[in-house]
Amino acid sequence: MIEHLSSDQLSDCVLGQASRTVAQHVQHCPACSAALMEFRESLGEFQSAVRRWSDVQARQYQAGNYRADASRATPRRAPELSIRSSSHQLAWALLIAVVCVIASFVFPRHGSDLIGSDAALLNQVDAQVSRTTPSSMEPLMKLVVEEP
Amino acid sequence: MQLSVTPELATSELAPSQLESYVGPDVAALTRDFEALVQLYRPKVFRFALASLRDVDAAETVTQDCFLRAYQARDRFRQDCSIHTWLMQIAVNLIRDHIRNRRFQFWRRTRLTAKPVDLAGHTIADRAKSPEAQALLRERVAAIWTAADRLPQKQRTVFLLRFVEDLDLLEIAVATGMKLGTAKTHLHRALRTVREGIGERL
């Protein structure tokens, strides 16, 4: 007769694989019987708790998904919103264009002055570019021309 | 990612109860009634994934991947185990891959520092028990939950398959790809750790 169940023997009992000797001991030993019952009960309650928790999580996840789907569906109003925002943009563009036109009438001289100075600058650049000899070579060119 | 089921699969011909009684279903029925199969086994696969990963999003992803792979591999189902065991086999592999990938992801720290799950809060009060006995039982459940989280991955998988999914040793061996003796050893070690966990806590 064994004294008390070892951890492995208790595990065997929990797994339903106890030997005949172990099973007989459990029947006659109140301490081992109580320990086994307590462990089985704990494992059973653990299983139930995990199942309930999983069910709750699944329901919450699905509810969350539905909410997410619903919120994803709301942007169906987006065309209206985008039209509104695009009309805002158009209004701003028109306003800026009107301001520009008015400004061109109010300050015409500044514009013509600018055009004039631009033209002078361009002519200067043209003259520099169209020179046959670079400015740094000009003294040499003079010497070459003067020699004959 | 949402699991998409083709229209011809959506028409179920077998009731879930009939499908569950299948031990070795023929592949044609499996194909025809895939929608019913999803309906029946989805909660079980999700539960196992959730208990293993403790992350609802990850569990949902694993569940969807599991049925997607099952659908893709339905022609290769050898009918040498039940559908439940076959699906658990796929889920075990997906969970293992997920855990392996997560080791390299920085947000794992976030998970580890996240608020722990209060599993004891999901125990049902038994009126036949005294409040002290109920509190003690809740403590034990919490201790098992904590101990299960600390188990090495293989032991945890085996433990959850046995004590959450009610698979027997042979089914566990098939689902995990272990030898029967190896599965039994892992289960014994897991049980010992869990018992020690209960002892430490109480």
C-alpha cells in the first residue's frame, strides 16, 4: 500500500490513467481523495472560466468590428463633404484671382517698370553671351589685332 | 483579413450536430459543408488561440488563417483524425509561428506590461459553496491561469489542448506532431508546474 500519491500519480489520476493500486489508494485515503477532487475541480472551473472569457472576448470583438464597419460606412457622406470643401477651394481661388486683377489695375506702373528692368537685364545678358571673346581674353585679343 | 467562402460553400447541407459526429468525414462533404464547419469549429479554434496568445486580435487572425489553410488543404485531409484535431493541428502550427515572429517584435513588451486578464472574474458563483470556498476556487483558477502563462510553449500547448479543449492524449499527440510519450511527459510536467503554482499562491 502506497503512503500518499506523488505528483505524477496525481497527474495520472487527473488524466484518467491511474494504475489499479493508485486508484485503490485514492478510494481509501481521504487526504489524497480530497487533494485529487480539489485539483479536478480547479481544472474544471479553469476550463469553464476560459470558455466564458473567450465567448465574451469573441462577442466584444465582433461588436467592435461591427462598430468599425459602421464607422467605415459613414464616409459615404464624404461626397457631400468633398463638394463642400471643393466649393470652398474654388471660392478662395476666385477671390485671389479677383484680387490679382484689381492689383494689376491699381499698380500698373510698378508692373511696367519691372518689365522694363527685366528687358534691360536681358539685353545685358544677351550682349555678354553674344561676345565672341570672353572678357578675360580681351586684352590678348587686342594685342593680336594690333600686331599687323 | 476576412475569411471568404465561395458561394457554393455557403449552402450547407449538414446540420452542425451531424457534422460534429463525423470522425472521418469524406472530403466531398468537407468541401460542400465548409461553411457549416466554420460555424461549428470557429469558437473552439478562437478559444484555443486566445488562451494561447492572450491577444484578441492575434487570436482572430490565427482563427481566420486556420480556416483559410484548412480550406486550401481540404483535399489533402487524410481523414486519419477528427476534424477538430485536424483544425487544432493547423492552429497549433499557426500559434507557434505567431509566437516565433512575435519574439522579434518590439510591441511584445507592450503586451507583457499590459493589464493582465482577470480570468477569475469569469468564474460563476456556486450558491452551494460558502463565500470562502468560492473565493478559494477563484484564487485557484487565477493561479492556474498565471502558471499556464509561465509554462514553456510546448507544455502550455499540451495543457490547453487537454484542459481547455478536452482533447485526449492521442489527439494531442496528433495535433502537436509529438509522440504519445512526449505529449504525456509534457502534460505531466505542465500539471506539476500548475499544481506548484496553486500551492505557491494559496
